[in-house]
Amino acid sequence: MITPHPELIVGFFVTFMLLLIFLNYVLFVPMFKHLDARKAHLSGDLGTADKEIEETAKLKAEAIALVGKAKQEVHRIKEEAQKEAKAQADLRVAETQAAIAAEMSSFEEAIADEQATLKKRAFGRGSAI
């Protein structure tokens, strides 16, 4: 049968405790320091990422606002250009109509003079005959 030896049990216990103390200073403390440093680094990175996400959202909103303003400006410029082009076209039409009216008046005067000349010739021949 197995008989317990108290001196062996105490020896194993003391050895086990010494091993735990050794491992605590050599393995566990550095490992926990490393894990704490890693956790702090990750927390910092998460905070930075959150700030960058917020900044990106702000920049996106600013970009959307700028695009909206640019579209409005383009629309305004387009309308001004259309109004200016219409005004120039209306002016050219009015000038052309005035030129045509002047030419038509001159033509009508020439026709009236020609009619008068023809009437004079016609009446002048008729009385001579």
C-alpha cells in the first residue's frame, strides 16, 4: 500500500510554491505587463479610429455641401449665360428687323417712284396718241 510521507509532501509543496514565485516574476508579471500595454495601445488606436471616423464624416458633409454649392453656382451661371445669350439674340433680331424694315421702306419708295414714273410715261403717251 502507498504510505504518505509528510516530508515529501512538504518538499513538493515548497518546491511548487518556489516554482510559482519564480514563474510569477519571470513569466506572469512580464506577460501581464505586455497584455496591459497591448490593451492600452488598442484603446488608443480605437480612440484614434473613432476620431478619424468623425473627422471623415465631417469632411464628407463638407464635401457634399461644397458640391451642392457648386451645383447652385453652375445653375446660376448657366441661367445668366442663357439670359445674356437671349438678350443678344433679341438685339440681333431687332437690328435685323430694323434693317429689313429700312430696306423694305426703301424698296417701297423705289416701287412708288417707279410707279409714278410709269404712270407719267403711260399718261404722257396716251395724250400724245
